[in-house]
Amino acid sequence: MKPGSIAIVGAAETTELGRIPDLSQIQLHADAAINAMNDAGLKPSDIDGVATAGESPTATAHYLGITPKWVDGTAVGGCSFMLHVRHAAAAINEGLCDTVLITHGESGRSNIGRSGRPGGRATLQGQFESPYCSMGPPTTFTIPFLRYMKETGTTLEQLAAVAVIQREWAGMNPRASFRDPLTIEDVMNARMIAWPFTLLECCLVTDGGGALILTSAGRAKDFPQKPVYIIGTGESTETPMISQMDDMTTSKAFRVSGKKAFEEAGIGHADVDHLMIYDAFAHLPIYGLEDLGFCGRGEAGAFIAERNTAPGGSLPLNTNGGGLSYMHSGMYGMYALQESVRQMRGIAPAQVEGAEITVCHGVGGMFAASGTVIMSNQAP
């Protein structure tokens, strides 16, 4: 992809976030989509490309009254929407479509009209991990961090600092689920979920959604909102099973996805003004900082604890409050993308002054997949 050839011209989340018992999953998709179309000054007949995960793109297009020329149902977990951005950019550049709508909606808390989760005894996890009594993400996703702590000397206090600092960002965000300040002691003394992770180091469970609209950069100035240009993208997968990771202290998919995005954007780490790293659990920003190349091995915990990622720090990270304090309906990647767009538009509740380049990095499954999108508010 030529950097800056594609722009995001519409972006919005659902009207409400948190607990939304009166909307089903597909209605959340529609609510977010309508808000994004209003943001871009478009109507359904203006859309000719649809991408989504969690809900069928066929059902979503039909529900919204769209007859697309291009569809993408890529589903690799929470970072699916980062991959949709990448695929949509390629499709627009190839002339397969002109205007793409990417939607997300999930009734993670209320479970209204929510699609069933794939899995079962015949899956790889069902055959080779479930017999050992894993109980979902808290008992599997967090296991690699035990190895990481042993090999790097990263402390429980440094892990807790992730939640504390992200709550600081959430405190500036009126739409955040939790805004009250936290201390290291609050986090470490919270109810234990799966050692060493306490409740405050685990993601929220909420309802909500979001949507993006992409088109060619040449058309971007025709829209009412400030365009945000896609300058680099990457994607990769590793393994659906934590037990089969090449190295539990680093994500191969993170490294491949991030490297590709930086190479495509033609930027260095010093050029980045703002960073979003998917944080279903508190260890993910630590892995992301290292695998993306912002920190050396074993350095990310101290980097966060020393407040480099906090308000006023050198690398603002997860400025909406993240999945730990803002919201997390199950597939968080869309909300990270939304915050990167807000920062590039200059309208975020906790706006980073003068930010021109943002990196938005996601994970899917449990270290199973990764997507990276680099954006800029500067025209190509």
C-alpha cells in the first residue's frame, strides 16, 4: 500500500457504551454504522464495501440496506478490525470498491442476540488444552507472563502500574466505564482472579460497538471531518494455543505485524506521538512495547512504571483508558482504532498536544493473531 493513499473519513462508537440491554448484537453494529455514516455525511447507498467480525457481513449489509461490491468477514479475534482496515485499503487501491464500512458490535455483558462462540472438543484447544482444566482467558492468556516475569525480573508492582496509569487516562474520559483513581496497592490487593492477575488487571465486560468508513485519499477532503490517513499496516498469526507458542515471553505475530507496518509507513519509533496497544490483560502493553521495538527485552515494565506512558510522558499509551478502564466488549480492537482516530482528529478527551502519528496495535485470540495500523493526520 502506498502510504497515505487511503483515509478514514468516518468514525464513531455506539451511542451508549457499557450496559445496553435494549440492543441486540446486530443492532449495536447498526447503531455504530449509522453514527459513522452521519459522521461522514453518507447514507447506506454510498457504501459499496462492508467488513465485519462477530456478525456476518452478509447479515450486517442486509440489515443496513447495503448491496456491496466487496465484503470481508475475516475473523481472528479482537484485532480483526485492524486487518479489515488493511484489507479495505488494498481493495480500494485495487478499484474493487470505493467506500468501505467496517463495523463492530458486541453484547458482551448483556448477551442480547450474541453469536455463539466457536470451539468444542474437536478443536485444537479442545483436544490439547481443555483437558488440563483451563477456564478461559484468565487461566490461559496470562500464563506466558509467569515465564516472562521469571526470565526478565519484571515485578508485580510494575504489572500493577499498567492498570494504575491507564486509569489516569480514563479519569479524563467522560465515556470511560471506571474513572476513579487507583494506587499500586489498590490493584495488588484487589480480588485475585488467576495469579498474578487481580481483578483490576483483567479487562472489563461490556456492551458496545464502533464503525469506521474508509475511502481514497483523493476523496478525503470532500467529507466534513478531518481525514486520518493510513500510512502503514501489518498482520500475522501465530498459534491458537498458548501451549504452542514458540516463546512465551514474546509474540511472533506481534513482531511480524509491527515490523511490516513500520516498514510500510517509512517511520522510526521516535516519530510516533501516540500509541494504542490492545490490553485485554495488563501484560499486553508490556509485550507490545517490546515486540513493536519501543523497549528492549525486559525493559517495558520499568518503562511504564517510570510514567513514560502516563499523561505528560514521552509516549502516551492507551489514552482512552484501555480495555482495563474504558470498555471491553470482547473484541476490543475497534475501540483502540477509534481512539487513534480521535487523537489524529484532535478531538480526544485526553488529547495529546501536537500528535501527528499514531500506532494502533491489536491482538486476536490469545497471542493467536495480530494487526497493526499506523495513521497520520498529515496529508500525503
